[in-house]
Amino acid sequence: MKNRIVAVDIFRGMTIVLMILVNNPGTWGAVYAPFLHADWHGYTPTDLVFPFFLFIVGTSIAFAYQNKTATANTYKKITVRSLKLIALGLFLGAFTITFPFFKEFSSIRFPGVLQRIGVVFFITSILFINFKWKTLISITIFILIGYWLAMGFIPVEGVASTFERAPNNLANYIDLKVLGNHMWKKDFDPEGFLSTIPAVASCILGIFTGLILNSKQEKKATILMGIGGSLLLIGHFWDLIFPINKALWSSSFVLVTAGWSNLILALIYYCTDIKKIKFGTAFRYAGANAIAVFFVSSFIAKLFGLIKVDASGTSIHSWLFHTFYVYEGISLQASSLLYALSVTSFYLGLAYFLYKRQIFIKV
């Protein structure tokens, strides 16, 4: 896109930075509540981060494929990119430091963040290049209402379905049947099979925002604020009968997170693209290599957790945290946050290095 919308770049980079921040505390045993996921129903600021990224993926699709037609070459590019994302996610899940450097097949987790991004990107891109926006609205409504009806009214082995974390939760039940041992937990996976379907709706809602930003509409920020407020209101009303839940990626969760995405993006757009206020440059650096920076941060974090530095089994991560961040008089939660901020700052520096040398790693 010749005339880049600065707000989109900042929002993408901000989301990746937040993903790195919440994934790298000094210790999971001492984390401030806003940096943790909700136990089940409800949401915290951390629960917004992943749907924010899927939302901005949709916005980017609206820009990247606005003039694309459904040709074999287009499908090939979409498929290759999706498979790369899925492969990177599977690699992260399977890698270990002991020869032959991969876990036994039976213990590999199949779902994951990058895998979901790959699948959602593939489905949403195909839908976008084949259907007009009115049809996409119908598809989104069908997904959200259909998911609610399926989750709330389809019995599980003769037992009424529930939205709680239980064997008769339809999403958890299907994940267990499809994925078996290849799940994050024995009874559910936050990036599971069934909950990926409403995640597609999160991405499609991002497409609508991209279409608005790329249109000749006046008062775009105002329109996005109105859409965001409306989605928030509807989502919180829907919460009364279909609880907001990230692990299930409930329909109310889709609307609430898309509402916040529109509100925040509208505010950034107003400041940067309308008022021409310069800020968030560091986020733009991170956004330019978003997936690459996220993958490297995840891989190094895994290495730091696996590699031991002494006979007692202390990992590099634990040694760094307790050696340089834990001090008397500072709460463990503060130390844990300081470690996370240090890690995040390092990757912002890496993003700056890549950007200044015009190195853009496309996945």
C-alpha cells in the first residue's frame, strides 16, 4: 500500500510488544493480575492481546488483498504463508534441547498461537477475496450465533452442554476427541479446534475496519469509535447468556475484543493520521517484523527455560531473574515485571536494528 496508515503499523507493533511482555515474566508465581489471563469467564487486559493481533491481521488483509482476484497464484501465496506460520508454531511446540531435538510425537502440542494465526489468516483471506463485505457480515453473524447455539444447546453424550470447564463443554469435548494428548491441558486447549472458528470472526471484523480506513469516508475515527462502542455494548449484553471467555473464544468475547480494538485503533488513528502527532515509533519498528520478533522471543524464552546452568537444575531464565532482579525490599511481583520489561526492551532493540538496516523478514 503506497500511503501507509501509520495507526495500523503502531497498533500491530504495540500488540506484538504486549504479547512479548505478558509471555516473559520473571516468574509465573508472582505476576500482577492485569498481566495474567482470567481464570475462566471474564477478561483482563492480557486477554485482549491475542484477539487484537487477529483483528489487525484482518485489517492488513483488507489492505493487502483489496485488488486481488481468486487466482491460483493468489491461493498459492496465501497457502504458503499460512503453512509457514503453522510450521513455526509446531516447531516451537516440538523443539527440545536433547537429541534428536524434538519431543516424542505423542507429547507434541498441535495447537498454538502461531498455528491459530496461520489457520485464521488462511480462512479469512480466502473469504475476503471471494465475497463482498455484505456477505462477510452475514458469515460473521452466522459464525457468532451458530457458535453460541452449538456451545449452549448441543448435548454432549446425552448431557446438557455447559460453558464451564467440564467434560460436557462442547469445545473441550471436541478438542479432546480430535486432539487427544496433543493439547495444552488434559481437558482443554486455549487455541483448540472448535474455538478457532469464532477466531475467524475476530479477523473478519478487522477486515471491516481495514475497509473503512482504506475508503474515502470522512470522519473515519468517529465511525470506528461508534462501531467500537456498539460492539462493546452488544458483547457485554451477550455476556449475560454467553459469558466472555478467551479460552472458549466465546461470541461475546469476539465482540468485546473487536470493540476495544476499534476504539484503541481509532484513537491512535486520530492522533497520528489526522492530527499528525508523532509517537509510537518504537511500536512501528516492532510491527515491521512482527511475526519474526515474536518467534525469536518465544524460541529464546524456551531455550532459557530448558538450558541448565548448574547441577541443581537452575535454568538460564531462573538464574538471570534471581541474580539480577530479585532484591530485598522489592516485591517479587515488581521484580518479575522488571524482568519482563527488560526482555521486551531487548526485542524492541532488535526490531530497531532490523528496521534501520531495512531487514524485513516476511513470513
